[in-house]
Amino acid sequence: MRNRERVGALLAAAALLLALSAAAAGEVDWVTIDPAFEGAAFVQDDSVCADCHEDSIAPYAETRHGRAFRLGGEPGGCESCHGPRSQHVEDPGDELSFLELTPAQQSTVCLQCHQGAARLTWKSGAHHTADVSCTSCHAVMEQRSDRALLVQDSVTDTCLACHAEVRADMMRTSHHPVREERMDCASCHAPHGSTGPTLLRANTLNETCLSCHAEKRGPFVWEHAPVRESCATCHDAHGSNNRNLLVSKDSFLCLQCHSYGGHINLPRYNRTSNPYGSGCVNCHTAVHGSNHPSGAKLTR
């Protein structure tokens, strides 16, 4: 019972903070967003909306937004997102629907409150430039997920609804523990924008990988150049049918660079490249780099 009370108190506090941030947020120039709002005024009475839209308002009241506006005593909560509705009230046929706005216009409405923190780089992010709006991933009018008003049950399901090719990669035998729900897409990617490539949370791919795989960071006395350049040279982060997320099978991956003759690494000499062997790394065990005085060949 005590845990339930704590959870309830935390939810109430979060809703109140949302209400306070909404109250302090800048106003939207609705006429700039859509000229059809010209001459419209704010009714500031949600009960007027409820007279016709009761089927929408009932599920909305149970969402974070609905609770926030209720706790904060903010009048006209509907119009915070849907704009001034006086013309619509006078003539219900004069419809100015939020869904008729362009993705960029919809996001502008959301950003009047949600414009800080992780969303500072939203306008330069890949989702914004690809005409993805906030409502592509978030369901505002009903609670579909326990996390962040997502349109699907989880972060991963929401992302994979569009990124089907990544879903296929994650079904491969070697994969990050996304299917096991020990991490999700947001563990590596910042969907609201990033200063790094492909919406990565860090500035580079390597920094993103090394935030978990710290033992591979170095610096090493003996460095393996491809490791320093990019983890993706050898690994496919979303999934692979080769072990350890390798882009190619064991020693054949090494042979893409180390193809000189007279060494056991040549396939006709390599007796350790069978399906159960590790090939080159049977001897070159410190493949990511070595600090051993005699580790020039990454053998120790």
C-alpha cells in the first residue's frame, strides 16, 4: 500500500510539474501556423468542448496531460493544443482540425511546452527533417503505453513500426538484448534530436558503444586501427548471424584487411577457421588493443 501511495505521489508531482511548465511556456502564434485561425478567440472552457466531444475527452482525462491541466487548474486545456476555438463553437462545420496541420505545424504546437532538455536539437534532427511529427510516436488523446504516451506499448515497438529493416536485423542470432527488454532503441538513439550521426546519444558511434563497453575504450599501447576508427567496421549493432555481432565470419573478417601471404591466416592454411573455431583470435586475443609490452601483434 505504501508503494502505491509513493507511486501516486510521484505521478501527481510529475503532472503538476508538467502543468507549471505549460503555464510558463511561450504562446503559439496560431495564425502563423494556420491562417484559418484568423479572427478566432479562446473560449477557455473545456466544458464547451465536452458537450460534443465527450467520447474523446473521457479517455484523455486519464492521460498525463489531462491530469496535469486538472491539477494545475489551467483553463482551456483543449485549446492549448487545438488553438482558439470560438469560430468552431459558433459554426461546428468550420473545422480546424489538429490532424489537418502539417507535421512541422503539429510539432510547433507541442514544442510550446516541450521545448527544452532533450528536444533542444529537434529541428536539426532526422525525424523533423523527414516530416515526422510528435504525434507519429506519441498518442496525446489516450493512454496507450505506460511510458511517455507512446503509440505502442514500448519504445522499441514504436520505433520498429517505421524501421522495419532494423526489426529484421534484431531477429538475427547475435543481437543486443533488445528483444529480451534489457535495453531499447533509446538506449543508443535520441529520437528527439542529437548532435551525433543517426540520432546517436553521443557525438560519435564509438562514444555511444563505449558508454557501455568501457573495457574497449583504451587508450592502448598497441592500438588496432579499425577499432579506433569505428566499431561498425567489424560489428553490426542491430544484429548479425555471426557471433559477437560481427559483419563477417571470424577470420574472414580479418582477411578483408590482413590478406598478405605466408601466414596461417590464409584460408588454405588456417585450420582454426572451421565453424567451431575462432580463427585469428585464437592467437590474437587482444583484438581491440593491448597494453602488454609484447602485445605488438595483439597476441596478449
